[in-house]
Amino acid sequence: MLLTKIQHGPTNGFVICNRGVFLASQGEFASAIKEWTNELALDPNDTMALSNIAWIRSTCRDDALRNGKQAIEYAIKACELSEWKHPGFLETLAAAYAEIGDFLNALK
């Protein structure tokens, strides 16, 4: 019942991003990415949506959802928009670099 209410709830950015977080916490990673992608269609500069997608694309246990190149692109944009001051976005960028095997940039 809760999932049904969340899936059909309002469409503001806060709700969409949190719906994605909830779906990811339930192991519904593809659905979470879809929610965050929908948020980016509304607000291309939503740093949380960018970072969340980058994290899943970097670390997901489902290899089909991993995409290091996209993860780096989204993580860099989140870092740039936050002026490189958000430690969580930097952590996501490190994970993205590690996903493609670029451990020197991951360490930076």
C-alpha cells in the first residue's frame, strides 16, 4: 500500500527524489534511476538526483545498471554545481572513477 501511494504521489522534486531513494532502498534500482531521471527532466541541476544516479551507476550489484562513463558525467556535474564542497558528491565521483578502473582519480 505504501509503495502504491509513493508511486502515485505528487510530482515535485523533493517527492520524486525521495521516491527514488525509497525504491533504491527496496532494491528497485532501475525504478529509482527512472524517478531521478524524471526529476532531472524537470530540473537538470538537481544535485541529489545527479549524485544518486551516479552512485547507482557506479556501485549497483546489477551489472546491467552500471555505467561508469555516465556516473562520472553526473557526479562531476553535481560536484560543479555544489562548487566541489559536498563530501557526498565527491565520494560518488570517487566511486564513479573506481568503476571505470581509474583509481588515481578516485583517490584524488
